Amino acid sequence: MVSLTTYSETTLRRRARKAGYQIKKGFQRWTVGGGIWTDIWGERRTGYIVIDPTGWAVYGSFNESVTHAWQLADVEKFLKEVYESNGLKW
């Protein structure tokens, strides 16, 4: 499934910084053992993890199984919610 976003990665990174967050891009990794997750064809998947202002990863951008679980559309949705809840103009 391809997620569509209306903003570039650069724009989302800039907006994340403005709200005190960081976006990190990388291969999805197993949360236990840290090995790179691959699909049934051996292909690695790239994704994003969001770091909050205290330095912790935002749950959802990782889960019980893998890190870097979000795609850009997921990052955009999360950041819009952060902006709304903090009264910032998106």
C-alpha cells in the first residue's frame, strides 16, 4: 500500500523541528535483536521514526515488532495533530 502525502520529507522535517520533534529515516528493524526486517522476498523496507522533545521515540512510529514503522503520510498526520493540539498554524 502506497501512502500519499502532500508535503515533502524536507518540509515535514522542518515542521517537526519547529514543534520540537525529529524525524529519522531508516530501514525497519526488529525491536528485539535489532536485525533488519525483510519481507518474504528478502526486500528491506524503509520507514520513519519520530523522536519527541524529550528524546523518546513516539509510539506508533515503532511498535512491539519493528522500528521505523511509519511512512511519510503517517508522519504528516501525527505532526498535524501535534500542531493542532498546541495551537500552532499548520
